[in-house]
Amino acid sequence: KNMQKAKASGKSHYLVWGLGGIFVGISGLYYNSRVDEREQPNKKVPNSGEAYIKQSAAPIQPENPPGGEAHVATHRATPVDAESDYWNSSLYNRPESLELRQITVILRHGDRTPLTEKIGNKYTISKEDTDYWVKQLPHPATIAKLEEHYPVNAGTPLDIRRLPYAMLTKKGADQAYQLGVAMHKRYRDHAAKAICDKAVYVRSTNFARTRQTAQNFLNGFMPSAVTISIEATSREDEILYPHAGPPCPRQHEIIKEISRQMVEDEKQQGDQAENECSAKVTHELEKSLTDLYGPDPERDGKAPSVTAIYETLRCREAHDMPLLPGMSKKIADQVGKCHMRNWNAWYANQELNRLAMGRLVGEVLSKMQDRATGKGKPLDVVIYSGHDSTILPIIGGMGVHDQKWPPYAANIVFELWEQDRQARAPQDVSNFFVRMLYNGREVVLPGCDKPLCSFSKFERLAKKIIPEDYEKECRATVGSGAKAASKGIGV
């Protein structure tokens, strides 16, 4: 039935996807003609990391993004679509007299197709645009080859039924791959040792775009003859995006409190209030969006979500597509400003950051502590593949939010460094230091006077946004904390 539907709708290009978990096996038929495998014979992994790198398998050849070689060259000049190509530069400053013990990488997925085909009850994406997005998807054979080298220990992705929407594009796959290549140059020896010692941990949310981002990143960062597995959990056990796991009504309550407080602050400021997204401007914007696209049935007939429209506009902008039908540049600019105002206000709230991503920060800190103290089987490389809503609460909670939307393939890196290994007791972490990088740039954490921060100071900062009892803190507490909602980080 799926095959008949796909054929009837003209979407045969991604037919294999629609078959869910078995698309990997079917797409194996394409290997010889569609993928440059560049396989290496199976080799015994040597003890030396450097020797292993020389013998490791070449990475799977990624598909070029659409637009020809000129487009690819332009795109690859800024592999993370951030403000600069810092990750590909030689500006990396390696601390002297210190040894790198662990790196933790937290990724946002790469470029993707729009999350939905509908806006309000009037607009449905055109067949022409749908066909365009279908053509942007990586070929099933490429996906299958990556699944073979970097398998995910979960079944079908949660969003596979949404094809071709919410999917990683070829451009997004290339962003992740190029980021991996750049980080491979920086952490080459450390990555090789981690593979040899089997000290690698990779986790992704169970969405196709994040799974494939992890696979493409690994293909550039740790190309090897050794299979590297990716862990993905059920929604109930998820910690890589807000509102996953057990119900957390307090998060929704905080967001409502922040919105109410912004309106109250605006009334008190009167004419001096910032008016780019004032209540009046927001009301007029919502009316314009409802007139254009109709009320949103999924929002109980309210105006279409500003965030949902902003996300769609970002997808189209990344592919040089025009604005949505009927939308003026003025309205598009207002959508972007109001979206950013809301999200910046939300993730300036420490309680929301704590509930949104505190559990993940707790896991990151725990793995660092294990590596520093030698507890259990320490990890050398830890990788998480998530979303913009994974990145924002962490940089907000750590007090380094730059008030900008995380670009596709945005990334946070925590480096754990050790000094004078022989001069400490096993449980002593005083010789350990942490450095945080956001999109390749060093950041100075609150309480630290330079990027290299003592482990104890980093630990104190991290613990401020780690819930002691998540389920208890998630319970709704009507009327609490509204005044604190729009205040700064306070760390």
C-alpha cells in the first residue's frame, strides 16, 4: 500500500524511506552504482593511535549538495553556517603543559526540510515545492551505507512518516560531515586513541535528521574500519530536547509567566518600551498571519505559530527560495524579531534552562567526573546529536548565550584537560580544567577569568542548572516565580 501511494503521488524518489526500518536493506541494491565505498580490507587495530589513523578506512563519500561545484565550494567555506570558518582555521590555541583527556560534542542537526507542509488552515505547500524538497534528500543508498558503519540501536525514526518534511538535506549532511572533518584535524590523535580504547559514546534523539547528522559527523570526525554505534532512546527516556520524558507542566507554566511579565513590563515602561514586538505589534502580526494563512487548528484556532513560520522561512532562505506566498519582507522581518525576542526571554530564565536541559548537563558532568577520577570505564569522546532547543538552554544556562539563533550544525564542545598527572591522588580533580567552545570559539564562563576554567569552578556552575529531583521540580506551581522570569542569568 505504501508503494502504491508513493507511486501515485509521484514521490518515488524517497519510496524506500516510506518503508521504515527495511529501507536500509532495500537500498543496498544501489551500492555499486551510487556510492563511492572506498572500502579498506579488515585490519587488526594497532595499539598506536597514529598508526591506526593511517590504516583506518577512508570516509564514505558524501553527496554534493545541489547547485554544482561552485555552490559546494561556497558552502564549504563555512561548514557550520556560523559567522566564520573558525573550525577550519589555524587559530586553535592548545593549552601548554596540559593533556587532553576528554571531549564532549553537542550538535544541532544540519540543514533540513520544513517541519510541516501546512501553515494555518489555508496554506499547504505546493507540489512544486514538495518536489524540490524531495530532491534535496540524501539518496537511500548513502543513508544505508552510513547506517552500516554507524548503526543506531533503535528502530524506525519517530518522524519517518513525515517524509519529505523535517528531514536532513544533502546540504545538511554535508554541513555535519565538513564539521567532522574540521574537528578531525583538531582532535586527530585524541579521536584515534578513543577508537582504539573503545572509549567513544554517541547518542542522538530518535529523529531521522539527528541520527543522520550524527552519522555524517562521525564519517568526517572518526572515519574508521571499526563500527561505531549510536544510542537512541524512547521518547519517555529522552533528555536531549525539552518536554521529552516525563510530563513537565512547570516548563509550560514558566513560558506563560515570562510572556505575562513581558506585557507587564511593557505597560510599566509606557512610551519608552521597546516596540519592535510590543503587544500591539504582536497582535497586528498575528492578525496578518491569520489573514494570510488562516487560524491554526492545532493551536485551538489561534494564529499560526510565529516560531513555526520562522522555522519555515529559515529553511527556504537556506535554499535561496522566495518568501512564503503573500508574505512581505516587512512581515517576515517582524516574524524573525518576535521569534527571537520570545526565545531569548525564555532561555534567560535559569529555571527553564534547568528543566529543559539540566538532565543532559548532569550526564555530561558525570562523564567528565568519571574520566577525571578513573571511575568505571572512562570515555575519551562523547557526542550528542540534538536540536536548536538542545543548544539554547545549555548556552543560556552556562551564561554565554549570544542572543542569536543557533545555526544549522551549531555545536558546543567541552574539553577536559589534565596537568601533572603523576602529582595527584586518584580522586583529586584539582589538576583538571574545562574549556567550552561554541561554534569553534572559546567562551569565558561566569566565575572564570579566562576560557580555561578549573574543574571545580565548572562543576559549581554546571550544578546550578542540574535538577536535584526533576519530576518534583516539574510539578506546576501556579503563580510562582513570574518576577524572576525575565531577569538575566544570575550565575
